[in-house]
Amino acid sequence: TGEKWSRQSEELPLHRVIDLATLICITMDYSKNGRLSSSDDFPVSRSADNHELTHHIGLMKKELKENQEYLDESLKRLSTELKRLGY
């Protein structure tokens, strides 16, 4: 809101953390393969009116490439735990 910062501003529901992990996976796939996956319960689309979209995609690809090792490690760990839970 641009108003006073509160402790509540720091709270993030756990299901949103998982949503962010899903979005990161979709972003990584888009960066590598040009596919933008989406589903009815988690719709994802590209901005149609961002005149700097090409620049932003370049920044995203650069960031993903620079952090690939860390992302791979974290995603493997997440995959292992999801499999352990039966997903």
C-alpha cells in the first residue's frame, strides 16, 4: 500500500510458497524451452503490454543461468521430499 510497514507485511501463507516454487519451475521451462505451461487452477501468461518485455526476459534468463547450480540443488531436494510425501 506504500503506507506504514507492519509485521503482517512479512507473513506469507505456506501455500503461496509452493505457488512461488511452481512459478519458478514454469519460468525455468519457459527460459529453456520457450514453453509457458498453464492450467485452469494455476493460470500463467505473458504480459501483452510491457514494452520492456524482451529486456526483462533477458534479465530473467541471465539470473537463472547464473544461479542454475543452486536452483538445481534446491529443486532436487524439493522433488525428493514431494516423492516422499507421495506426490
